Amino acid sequence: MTQTTTSTYRNLIILAGACFAGALVAWFAGAADWIAPGLILGFLLMGIGVRGYPLLKGFSFTFSIFAGVALALTFPQYFVKIGDFKLSRLILPLLQIIMFGMGTALSWKDFARVAKMPKGILVGILCQFTIMPLVGLSVTKIFAFPAEIAAGIILVGSCPSGLASNVMSYLAKANLALSVSLTAVATLLAPLLTPFLMKLLGGQYIEVNALGMLWDITKIVILPIIAGLVFNHFLHGKTPWLDAAMPVVSMVGIAVIIMIITAAGRDSLMSIGPLLILATLVHNLTGYLLGYWGARAFRMSEKDCRTVALEVGMQNGGLASGLALTMGKLATVGLAPAVFGPMMNITGSSLAIWWGSKPPKEG
């Protein structure tokens, strides 16, 4: 990278800081109309600026998400519907495209690896589907949220890990093969375990149709992944443009989904937002902590402990959002997944970068 390019990125970060400072001044001065533009521009500039620094590059997507959330909170009318078309109808197709992309990134060999690391898979799955649902239930009791908000927290905890955990495992110098295998196995088990856990733990807050949820997860996740696997099997190496495009499509899709949910639940988010952010942070961080030490209790290697921690703490918020939509409760049950997504990207990136600077002693 040239000195001129580095200077440009640094200047963008400085400008972003100026925008944040301007938003803070506007807040103290009571100039409410200037707060949101300052935050939106600041997050956008920061998202571009950090790309010039290898250690901070992983935060670029998160800052972009924050810009989108600020935009959706300020101008929700543009993210609810266009004409007579409700933008919430885009969520399921976008999730299916993202899951198809996950399938194209996998191969049958990824599943064959499961047999070579049974202990890691068993421990990871056990931690995944016990720690996060139970911590989620505990969080709802501590914070005493309205019923449908509480159900959303449990829904997040009952979902499998997402693709982001694989990226973070790579950055953290963890066991990437185990991470990919855990994500795949957890995702395949989700049609059975997620409805069961929601019925068991979340049924006290909302009515849960377990069979209906099983089918919803199958059509949102399983069928697109299978289609992606088949596509990869027959056309592997023949569509390099798709390999390059899918990560970008996935990131844009996640951003659009979060913005739509934020706009739909704006009123609820504005009233309980800070408390919900705190609750999701507690949920997320506890997942990392208990996931890591849970793996330690089974005498797993440092690399594997890092992997399990990230797999447990980072949930598939997109799937939780899609399920909230199928329940017809996007603006309430869908709020926790919308908050959890950006939150876990910040904490996951930070943890991965810190771990990445400390290579594990084991091989």
C-alpha cells in the first residue's frame, strides 16, 4: 500500500471522527436534525477508512451495518414498503440466496471430515444447543422484557451458528476445518433442535408451532444449502465469478435484512433499545466465555477451544429474523436478531483479532 493511499484512509477516519463529534455537539445543542446525518456519514467513512489497516479491516462491514441501522431508524418509511410492495417480503428470498451461497462454499468432503473429529463435533454441538438457549432464557428473566421481545432473545439462542463464525475462526488462528464442520452440522440439526428448544423455552412467551418452524427452517436453510452443494459438485471451478460474488451478495443481503427489521420495529427499538443492546451483549459474551471453558472442560486443544467459543457465541441471526417473519412478528420477535447481528460482529472481530495476535501453542 502506498503512502498516499494510507494517508487517504487515515484522513477518512479523521473525517469520521469529526462527524461523530459534530453529532455529539448537535445532541448537546438540541439540534436533533443534525445528529442522524452526522452518525450515518461517520459510520460510512469509518467503514471505508478502516479497510486501510489490516488489524481493523474486519470492522468495515460492521460500521457499514451501523450506518444502515442509523439510516433505517431516521427514515423508516423508505425501508418498510415501496408503493404497495412490503420490503419484508425480501427477507426470505435473501436468506435463501445467502444459504445457497453457503452451500456453494461447501463440499461433500466437508461433511466427511466430521468422522475424523467426532469429539470436537460432539462437544461443539452440545455447547451450541445448551449454552446459548439457556443463557438466552436467563437473560429474559433478568431483564424482564415484553413477551415477544423475550421470545426473540431465546430464538437467537436456539439457532445454529452462522457463516461469520467461520471467518472469525480463520482470523483467530483457530481450527477452521472444525468451524466449518460445526456450522454445517449445527445447521443441518437446526430443523429439529431449534423448534424443540423454542417450544420448550420460548413457549412461555409466545405460541410456538414446532412443526411449522421445522418446515420453515427446511425451506429457508436446508433446501438452499443442498442446492448449493449440488451446484458446487457439478460446477466446481467452472464459475469463479460466483465464488467472488457470493460473499458480497451475502453481506449486502444481511445488511438489507437488518435495515428492514430495524425500520419495522423502530418504535419498540427506540423505547427499549439501550436495554436490548445490553442484553444481547451479555448473551453474546457469555456464549464466548462458556463455549471456551466448556471445551476446556473436555480437554480440547487451544485451537479447538477458540473454535467452539466462536461457534457458540456467534449465532445465525438471519435465520432467527426469517423465522420471526414467518411468525408474523418481525417488529417484535425480530428485534433481538437485528441487534445481535451487528453486536456479534463487533465482539467476534475484536476477539478474533486479539486471538490472532496470540498464536496457539498447540499445532
